[in-house]
Amino acid sequence: MKGISARLAEINRRLASNFGVPEPGPHELPPVWNLVLTILSQNTTDTSRDRAFAALRKKYPTFPRLAAADAEELAETIRPAGLARAKSASILAALSRLKQERGGYTLDFLKSMPLPEARAYITSFGGVGVKTANILLLFSFGFPAFPVDTHVFRVAKRLELVPPSASPEKTAFLLEPHIPEGAHVCMHLNIIQLGRGICRPRNPLCLSCPLLKVCPTGAKLVSERSLS
Ligand code: SF4
């Protein structure tokens, strides 16, 4: 079997020729708003997160107003996202820390840091894990970070790109340096599209999959189905 870099390059080529090269789109928020969105996104659906974020921005349209919010009122505003008290506290603590440490509500200083250092800084905020930190670093700053969500994790396991015991975080760290240069957004979005429509959690549609030729699980499943 080819090395991991060559396999990822081929997977990227196959996905891009099947789905195209997607644009980053809705993630292009100013970085600190993206950090707030990231905190809201823990343990909830995208729809609930987006409802809470829209309500928050309506009530607190600027960072100084959000930073001065009453914690209980903020929790009430973001209730649709769940864990509202904890998320309210995390948002207020993040803004207060930025103001104290950096003199304002900015994350622009991350641009000059190496990726591991920038990621360590972002994950040091309460309520921000490796996946959501990678989303922020990739989409707000263009770092070559690789967010591994539930779809990317499942597809990576089925393609046997990582050991069976690898966690989502480990999967991100193992794959990230081997993604072709400039292809982190494209691969992240295209693998999600594959996972939603073709490499579904149950009954993956291997015969319609552009990765069948490079997928050990697909080869096994197709052979089992042809024998049954
Ligand atoms: S061949 Fe099947 S198991 Fe492999 S990535 Fe495609 S849909 Fe998933």
C-alpha cells in the first residue's frame, strides 16, 4: 500500500474530481466571533448553535456590549445551544482574558504563531476542544489545521488511514501534516460531503463511492454483499 501522503493526495484528487473544490463560505466570521461560535457549538446541533448565535449577536452586537453582559441574561439568550450557564461563563471569561492579556478583543496575534502554539492558545480557553480550535484556525486564519468531526473520523477509519484505536484528536494529528499543501479546506469539506451522502454511518453506498478503489473497507463490504 502507498504511504499516507500519497494516499491522501489520491483521495483528495478523487473527491475534488467528484464533488469539485468547495469554497470556505459561512465560516468567514471575524476570528473573535468565530471563537464565540466555537464555544456555543459544544455538544449541540449546528441548528441550535446558529439560533443561539443569532440571538446573541442581536442582543449584543459589539464585543464591549457582550463583554459587559450579565452572565444570567447571556445564558438566557443562548439557551437554545444548551449548557447555557457554562457557555455564558466561558464566553465572558474568554473576552475578559483577551482584553486583559491583549488589550482588546482580537486574535490577530495568532497569525504570527506556529500552528501548534496557536492551537495550544485556543484550546486553553474553556469550552474549546481540538476539533473546534482546528475549525477556527483553518477557516479564520488559513492555518493548515485539519478538523476531524464525526464524518471525517468515520471515513478515515474506513479508509484505514489511522489505527483502529485512534481517537478523533489523534486522527487529526496523524493526518494533518500529510494533507496535500493548500488542500485542508477542500479535503475537510469534501470528506464531510462524502460522509453525509455516501459513506453514511449505516449502509455506506460503496458502489457509488469515488473512493472505492482506494478503500479497504469498501472492498470488503462489496465482496461480502456479492457473496450474500
Ligand atoms: S468505499 Fe464505502 S466504506 Fe469506503 S469510503 Fe466509500 S462509502 Fe465509505
